[in-house]
Amino acid sequence: MKEKNDNFLFNFIAPIYGLFYNSQKKNYKITIDKMRNELNLNNYKNIIDIGCGTGALCAVLNKEGLDVTGIEPAVKMLRIGMNKDENKNVNFLECSTCSKLPFEDKFFDLSITSYVAHGLHKEERYQLYNEMNRLTKDYVIIHDYNSKRNIITNIVEWFEGGDYFNFIKVVETELNEHFKSVRIVNVEKRAAWYICEPY
Ligand SMILES: C[S@@+](CC[C@H](N)C(=O)[O-])C[C@H]1O[C@@H](n2cnc3c(N)ncnc32)[C@H](O)[C@@H]1O
């Protein structure tokens, strides 16, 4: 039931979300460049982007030379990314971590999920972490909010109805419970890369 509601929300806002595709790409490129000394993505072959939305991050990762798989349950978000010529080499799939993803254990060198975790309630978030642990050989990257709040984020996240207000308090503890190690690097004023070593 929860998954259905999430799909409804993101399918509904997909056309608006799509307007930010180019600015999202620009921001993701800046983040990846900034993070090169911490984790150089060019050293890896393939990556899965979980909850890839309209595929902006997939496009940037693919341009970095990685083989990219993007998975997303909201089909209207997914179609925006799939219909871009620049994404013809990205493998997009309509699915979610609410069920086991169709890949063997440790199939990916890296996995990333950007602004997905905070929107999920605890049990679904743990499913996300467990699936990323299973699929990933080298590093799991959770790109999401840090604990610095502002009024706009508070309002948007209140409307989204996810678990933002709790997530920012517990994220460090729960990632340490799910992964071998966690390194936190702020990538923007209010966002971090939580770089986790999978089991
Ligand atoms: C805030 S959007 C972020 C989209 C994209 N990562 C970005 O940075 O633009 C969150 C996305 O996560 C997707 N999502 C929600 N629950 C998910 C799950 N359990 N597994 C995979 N994707 C999920 C939603 O459909 C939505 O597109």
C-alpha cells in the first residue's frame, strides 16, 4: 500500500521534476568532481542507481564511463530518463527495493541512492540497505540529507510525508548497524555522501 502511494506522488510530480533534469545533472557533476579524492568513481566498472527518478544522475555516471543501471518504481519519472538520447546506454528498469532486485549477489562494484532513503519509513529503508549490501562489491553510497535543516526543506518534506525528521537523527547509527563501516562527507550545506562498506 505504501509503495502504491509513493508511486502516485512521484508519477504525479514527474513533469515538474523533469524540468530540473539539467540543473540536477550540473549539481551531480559538481558533487562527483568534489568527491574524487574521497571516492574516485572512475576506478570502478559498474553501478546501480536505486530510485533513479528521471535519470539525471544516471546520465552523469554514464558520462564518467561507468556501466549504469537505474531502477525506479514510478514509471512516469523513469520514462523521462529513458526518452533522452544521452541515456541510450543506461539500463533502466521499473522496479523497487520492496522486492528482491533481479541481479545476482555482488553484481555491482558500486551502488548509489540519491534522496530516496529519507523518504522511506524504517522497514522499507532497512530493506533498501539490505538490498544494497547484497548487490554491492565495493561501496554503497547514500546521497541524502545531513542534519542541517532549513524552512523550505522542512515544508517540502512535511508534504512528502516520508521519514525525513527521524531519518536525519538516526541515519549515522542505522548505517553503522547495517554496514561494515561508514564515512560521512558533506557534499553540500544540507547533504552528505554516506559512504558505506558492504558486508
Ligand atoms: C526524491 S526522488 C529522487 C529521485 C532521484 N534519485 C533524484 O536524485 O532526482 C525519490 C525517488 O525514489 C523512488 N523510490 C521510492 N521508494 C523506492 C524504493 N523502495 N526503491 C526504489 N526507488 C524508490 C521514487 O519513486 C522517487 O522517484
